Amino acid sequence: MIGSAGFPANSSSSVWITRCSGVWRSWWILSIEDVVQLFFCNYRRCARVRLFQNFFCFFEGVARILATPMSRACRLSAFGSKPPALSVETMAALELGANEVLVRILAAPINPADLNVIEGTYGELPSLPCTIGNEGVGVVERVGSSVVGFAAGQTVLPLAFGTWAEQMLVPTEALVALPEGLDPLQAAMLTVNPATAWRMLHDFIPLQPGDWIVQNAANSGVGRAVIQLAKALGLRTLNVVRRAELIGELLQMGADVVVTEDADLRSEASALCGGVLPKLALNAVGGASALNVANALGVGSPHVTYGAMGRQPLKIPNGLLIFKNICFRGFWLRRWKETASLAEVRSTYETLAAYLAAGVLHTPIHRVFPIEEALEAIAEASQEKRTGKVLLRM
């Protein structure tokens, strides 16, 4: 029962908010006295009828907000717990702001960054409790009163944290429209790994068709995107993996050369690359693996670290700095999105969506879990020997 100043709730005349068939609704209950006044009294002399008219718009707005069905979300309450302190909770209805879009999430992958957030080891951690998830794909359900350029039914990429949910509110500047017809599971994996690969291929050194790139973790999500995008751009890739059984798969995908971690790239890189040395190294491992790809580089080339899967620090020999002038840099996609213009961000994702539609980009999928099995999905995604991504379907 709800009361308000000037119209207190009482036993005979009140507003009730009830839940019916999964939807919150409001009902106005009039006493017998109110009904008599409504039909038989002069309108101007009927105080309660006037109050009904005055407050009708207010309660209509409340009902409209509450009529939005509640949704479920994966909520994290503590970092570093084993098993993870994560539960699937029913959330209160979301109130749409003027410049916001209500997105119904279709699917979201589980990335290493998500696991790092759960562990409490990521570079920046959210305030708890929170809905987690770094990427996904969805469909616009409703738009705010000031929103231009988005409409109900559009497929979109939400570039915001909190995608492990059935619904989320996204400001328009953190939303990218996608072409229709994309596989939603593949589109759900477009935001993080392909974008990381694309920016690293463009932001550190000008590359021309025929130039070589060397990378470790070549079978990772970013590594596979690097191989596919490099091939489309006419670049060549020298790829390092831990397991020999991955070599054939990556060659079939479009990799030029694939070797295992025991290859000595200091002495072998030139021969492997046809007499030239790579102009760019991409490191997602650290430790000895990071040094190995650095040793493959030509003079003055950048070595870019974007991950630390091996959990070992990068140790840089003085000679790589003095005699080869190797430039060691880092890349974090979130920082890029914060500093790039909105036009550049949207252009990047529109380009990647076009590559996805053309079949250039494809990420193998290991398994898809429903949202209510999020804990099982996290456990599966934490296993090392997988052949593809684990996703949540909402």
C-alpha cells in the first residue's frame, strides 16, 4: 500500500502495487463513498475525484516503470572466493533515463579478464556488489526520450561493463549498432578480442602488406583474431603456441608459420620469415615467452604486451634496448576506448562487424551455458585445454 502527501493510504481508498504473471502492476481501489461521489456529485465539489485527476499522471508513470518485467543478472559479492561468490539474482525493474537505451542481452562470453575480476586480480576492479561481464550482444527493447539513432529491435554492441544479465541500461555513447543477420554468438565476442587485435595492428607501427608480425599465445582469442585480420590486411604472422597439436589448426586458419615455445627465435626468426625479421611483437604471456618473441624483432620495432597469462614478469635484457632499440609498450582496450573519439570507436567496431559478416572473423565455441548455470560456465572457462570460448546465453 502506498500513501502520498495530500492523499494518505488508508483501509478504504488506496493504491496497491501487485505482481501478476511476472509483471508489476498498479491498481486504484476506491471506497463506496468515492464511487457515489464520482457518479452523483457535482464534479467541482468532489474533492477526492479532483485528487484522483491530479494524481493520475503520477501513478500512471509509476505503473509504467513497474510494468517493465524484472530480469536476472550474475552478481558478484566478493573477490577471490572459491567457489566464486557469484549468484544469479532477480533484479528490480530498470528505470530508463532520457539518454539511455534498454538492451536485452542475447549472449556474453567468459573472457580471461572476467575471470581476473572474479579473482580480484584485474587492473581495475568494480565496486561490490556488481553485475559483471565485459562484452556481449543484445537487442534494443526501449529508448529514452532524448535518444537519437537507435530504435527498438536493433542489434547492438554494448560497450559497457555488466553484460552478464538479461537486461542492461546503456548510455548512447557506449552503444554500437550492428548490421542485421550476424550470428549472435559470434557477435557477442566482437567487442574485446578482435578490437584488441585490430588496434594493436594499427596503433604502434605502420605496417605494409608483406610485413611480418610475431606473437605468442597465438591460439588465444586475440591471437586467432590477429591471424585472421593480418591475413585480410596482407600481413604475415609468425605464431608461437605451447602445444604442437595446435599447429595444423592455426595453419588452416591462415597463419603463415607456427612454432612451439621451444623454438629459439633469436636464431631462427630470419629463416622462418624468409630472410626478414618481424616489425611487431605481441605478447600475452610474459616471462621467457615474452623475451623469445622480443628476440625475433628487427631493429627499432615495438614489443606490445596486452596480457599476462603466464603470470611471470617481463625481464628485458639491456642489449635489446641498447643495440636493437626495441620499444616496449603496453595495450589495454579499456584505456583505448576511454581516450579514443566516439567516431573512432564506432568506426573500429563497424569495420570489425563487416569482417564478421564477410566471414573473415570467426571464433571457435567450446560450449554455451544458460545464465542460471553461470558457476558451471565459469568453472569450464577456467580449464586450460579448451578449443574455443565459453559463453552464457541469456
